[in-house]
Amino acid sequence: MRNPVIALSILLLFFSACNKTPEDTSLSMKELQKLGMPDCDKTWTAADYSIANAVLLKVKNNQPYALPVKGSKKSGKVFAKLIDIENLSFLQNNSIPLHKRAYMISNFLGVNDDLINIYTNQLMKKQYYNRELVHLYIFWITVTQKMLDLADKINESDIPEDKEMQKGYESIQMAYLISINMTLENQRKISQYPCEDFEVLTDSLTNSIKRNMNWFDEGASKKLKQKLSAVIGSTSSVKTQNGYKRLIKSL
């Protein structure tokens, strides 16, 4: 009979290894600000993001494990600012014309794409910044959803400048679908994410797809079903498996 004390010790060692928090090697907020990082106490514009991305790229090139990380005492505030929805608060500012708000938010797509690339090591299958990438993908989905919401308002507008933008509605829908499909593809690849964060991404994707599925055409639905099925086959998360199976049936 297996010694229960030895078995218990092995289990404790296993769970201790699984739950071990990686050493925080990120630069502090003060160190990042010395390199030019924008003030994290203000609302950032797309221009601020561009400056921040330049700083982060420099850090990545010199110290690849020193980027800001979620929850860090040293750099957590900086990472929180990178995914701060308050940076999109201009969308609720009715003093800014709809068409100008559309131009403003379109700039966020590029800077968010740059952020994801900065936090991704293209040469590695398992990513060092798994947790951070989850939340960057969620922020990407949020940005494209808010672009859709703004486009709906523009479609109802009679202002000439807004009406001129109405012809771009399909391209906004396409940008949204690209964000969803690419995030699902990366979720499949990175099923080694910590379970908690993996399922946060699952919830975000599920809610977003449910909200928009009424306008998906047959081709979009088919592609999403394929991506969802691929994630189901790659993850051990029962919540994700069951949730995506239900989602596939509703598409």
C-alpha cells in the first residue's frame, strides 16, 4: 500500500510548484517614467499610448523580462493604465462630434496591436507574459466593441460628416470579427494560461459573441464555430469547454 504521508507530500510539492508566483523582474513605475513613460494618473490619449509603446519596446529589447506586469507592486499601476477603459472616456463626451470620436478611437486599434506584439515573443510557444496577454486581448475586444457601438450611433446621424462615414460600417464589423477570431486562435495556442485568467478571457469572448451574433452571416458563424471547437479541443478548462459548446449551438 502506498504510504499516505509520502503521497500527501508529493501532492503538496506539486501544488506548491503550480502556484508558485514568478519573481517580479519588472521595472518600477519610477524607472519607467525616467525612460519617458506618460503619467499614469491622467487619462491617456492614443498619442500617450504611442509614447508608452516606444518606452516598452526599448525595455523589451534591453530587458525582455522587465515589462510592467499585472498586480505588481513595482509596475502594476503602469500595466493597469495600459488596459484602462477610462482612456476611452472621450466616447461619452457629447461635445466631441461623432465623426471625430470615430477617428480618435480608430487610433487605439494600432497602439493596442503594438502592445500585444511587444508582450509577445514570436520565437516562443509558451509566453512569459501569459497573464498580461489575456488582459490585452480583452482590451482589444473592448475597443472593437466600442467602435461598433459608435458606428451604430453614426448610422443614425443626419450630420453630413457622419453620413460620409456610414459607408465604412462593414469595415468596422470586419475589424471586430478579426479581433474575435485572432483572440480565439491565440486562446487555443495558450491554453497553458493560469486557469483563472484563461476563463476571464472565455467570459469576455462569450459575452461579446452573444452580443453581436445577430448580425453574423453564415461565413462568419462557420469560422467562429471552427475557432471555438479548436479551443475546446486544446483546453482542460471544463467551464470553457461547456460554455463554448453551448455557444456553438447558438451560432
